[in-house]
Amino acid sequence: MSVTLLVLHWTARLCGLVVAGAYLLIVLGDLSQPHATGPSTFLEWASIVLMTTACFALLVAWRWEWQGAAVSLIALALVAFLIRGSHTFHLALLVMALPGMLYASDCLAHRRLTHRV
């Protein structure tokens, strides 16, 4: 394995851990507030479920890169479709999608390298 592929592989993993950890801290912080009411609408519940799925998929991608990346990116694309009109939120989704894109790039680079040999 080349150094570039190794760096890409571990960058995807570390970014996935950072994103999943940050998301977990945000959710736990919101739920631990004494006056927190929690999600009340379908849109809020759907967004939380999809973003949690995306973060869980980033952890699954440690073992199954392609599947984890695909599930994460699809879940985040669905959230982006549900939440329209918020440019700041879409920038946050783009940051959350970065590890999935790195995993997909790593997987494609590995496949390309193995098919070329």
C-alpha cells in the first residue's frame, strides 16, 4: 500500500471519529438540558434518525468502507433534501459528509490499484 493511500485511509477514519464524536456531544448536550423538550415534529425526528444513521455508518466504515460510506452519504443527502433553505445547516452537512467522501475515495483508489496490477 502506498503512503498516499495509507494517509487517505487513516484520514477518513480519524475524520469519521471526529464527526461521530462531535455529533454525539451535541446530541447529549441538547438532551441533558433541563428544559430540553426534545424533537416534536416528524421533520426533527427524521433528521435526527438520519444523522445518527450517518454517524453510525462512519463507524461501520472502519470494517466495511464502501457500505459505510454509501449509507452515510445517502443519509446525509436525505437530510439535505428534507431541510431546505438553510445554508448554514447545509455547510454543517457538508462537513459531516467529508469522512464518507474520504472513505469512498479510499475504496475507489484501492479498487483501481488492485485492478491495475
